[in-house]
Amino acid sequence: MQIYADNAATTALSPKVLEAMMPYLTEVYGNPSSLYRTGGIAKDAVEKARENIANLIGAKSASEIYFTSGGSESDNWAIKGVCKILKDKGKNHIITSKFEHHAVLHVCESLAKEGFEVTYLDVYSDGLVKPEDVKAAIKPETALVTIMYANNEIGTVQPIAEIGKICAEAGVLFHTDAVQAMGNVPVNVTDDNIDLMSLTAHKFHGPKGCGALYVRKGVRIANLIEGGAQERNRRAGTENVAGIVGLSKALELAVSTMDERCERLTKMRDRLIEGLLKIDRSRLNGSQEKRLPGNVNMCFEGIEGESLLLRLDLAGVSASSGSACTSGSLDPSHVLLSLGLPHEIAHGSLRLSFSDDNTEEEIDYLLEKIPQIVEYLRSFSPLWDKIANENK
Ligand SMILES: *Cc1c(COP(=O)(O)O)cnc(C)c1O
């Protein structure tokens, strides 16, 4: 059996999305900025997509949507763009959380080098930011609050509407990285009091390399990419027309199928979690209730996440570990550490993330294989021996 369980990293392109994109990859190749007919058709497609996306996220106007190359660019643009404007007004403080995506954390770190003060809020053992912590951290110098809608490793869904309300009342701008939330939880920028929001197509069965930034009308933001006059002089570069059409179609499909899909995925998720929790010394990372329907993130004491992944790969399962164990770096994931997990436990993590393409039979298979692999790896783990001996 081959199982793709890494949908938080990226998703398969939907055939319906590809079909919508196809004309713009073939006959309609004109530049949207040109005056001749094929250019005009491409421009119309881009503007139709903008209107559609604005409606799907509850924006008041299509002019609040800007197309980008994806989630990373949108995050960079939102944070750097706002901070550049507000720094001149004496606002040099950013509030974020400890478990943001690196596209947010690394931007905050680089702004810190330019003199910004950054407050990194705790996320506690349930993987949730507390709105009262946001409120307590706001001060007259605060330029921006940036808190992700849903976490990409542990899938916890943050109290975004509450945080949005606090920011609106305090008169502080609020950005959210909604990359993981889009199509999985109802997102409405107006109801949630969101000023800036990042999204990317490839996390909901759209193409890679195309995203958007929502910027509420009236919010001032400096440009990130300078050049031509595209996107009303705000983001230069010839539009990724096929990508934009794909983003719009993928979001439309994700939103229209959300209720049914989430109900099915939540049941599958909970069945898997309950089964895996039967493994001795296992734990679920982050709240089970306030969680993306397709996310399971567990730790199994006494083993390395990487060994588990390699064994799962041999069994036909594509999954991911929380830890970024790349070429010699043995640091566990900053997300798991932010929950207060000790290093040795954070090393034994596994993230399984599902989409509508996954089946109950696949869950059965995982429930059979994972306990076997964990037991096998523990059978020659000195760390497991130590844990087992201590608890005799
Ligand atoms: C995937 C992801 C990103 C990055 O998006 P790209 O389109 O790959 O640049 C940013 N934030 C979160 C939460 C993500 O999951």
C-alpha cells in the first residue's frame, strides 16, 4: 500500500484545478499587461480570480487581494511592509508566537537586527496562544501582531477572532499566516478582524508557487518586490496567470467541500489518534479538539523520529517528523519545544497529515504498521531500555 500522509507539506494538484489552469498554460499565453486580445483575456482571468478569492475569504473588495509567489513571500511582505512604514512613526515592536512558521520567525529575527523589539508569546502544552497574553503584550510602540491561524506541525487552530478583536480595539495591525487554515476552517477576514492574511495554493490542492496576501483597505504597506506596475504598482513581475486561476479554483473547491470533508477527516483523525495512544508512552502533541481535521502529531518515547520515518517509507508511507534533522543538526522542532516538551521526547515525533484523498483502509494500515515499527525500534534503543528500567 502507498499512503501519502504529508498534506501539511504540500498536496496533490486536483485534476479539476489543472483543467481550469490548462488554457492559461497553452493558448492564452499573452501578457496581462499587453493591449492585444490574448493579453486582455489573461487579464480578465486574473481579475475574475481576484474577485472570487475576495468573496471566498470575506474581503470587502477585490482590490484588497494581491497575488504573490506563495506563503513565504506573503508573510515576508506583510511583516516587512508594515514595519517599514510604521518604524518611521516610532512603532518598533512586534508581537508573535514561539511556534510560527520560519517565514514569520526569521523575518522577525531580521527585523530585530534592524532595531525592532520582538515579543515571542508562549503557546503552552495545548499548542494555543492565549488572547489575554496578546492583550498584555500590546504597548504604544506595537506596530504589528502576527499570529498564525493554524500551526503547520501540530495543527492547532488559534483563537484568531478573539485576537483580531483585541488588536482592533487596541488599534494595532493584525497579520495572520492562514496557509494551513484555508479550506480547513471557516476563515472570514471581516468577522475575524484580520488586517493582513497570507495564503498559498499548494496547501489546498492548487499549484505550487502561487499565493496571495490580503491587505485590508486603508492599511499602508511598503513594497517588497520593486519593478513593473503589476498588482496596482504594489508587487512587480508578470502575473503567474495559470497559477492565479488555479489558486482561485482550488480555494473555491476547498471552501465548497469543507463541511463534509472536515467531518470525514475529523473522524479518521480521531480514530487514528485513539489507536496510536494505546502505544505505551505515546502522546498527542497539542489540543485534540482545537485542531485541523487532517492533522495527527504524536511523540513516541525512546525512539528517533527519523528512524520511524525511514521505516514508514519502507512500508509505503510518506509522512514527516516534527524535527528538522538536516545534515548534522540534531535540534528538535521549535514547535514541539515551544509546547514545553523535553528534547529527548521531541525527537521521537511523527506528523501525519491527511486530505480528502486518504481512506479508512489507509488508517487501518497505519494502525497496524506504526505500533509494529515503534516496538521494533524500541527493541534496540538504549534510550528505551533506560526509560523502561526507570519505570520498573
Ligand atoms: C507551507 C507554509 C508556508 C510557506 O508557504 P510556501 O507557499 O511554501 O512559501 C508558510 N506558512 C505555513 C504555516 C505553511 O504551512
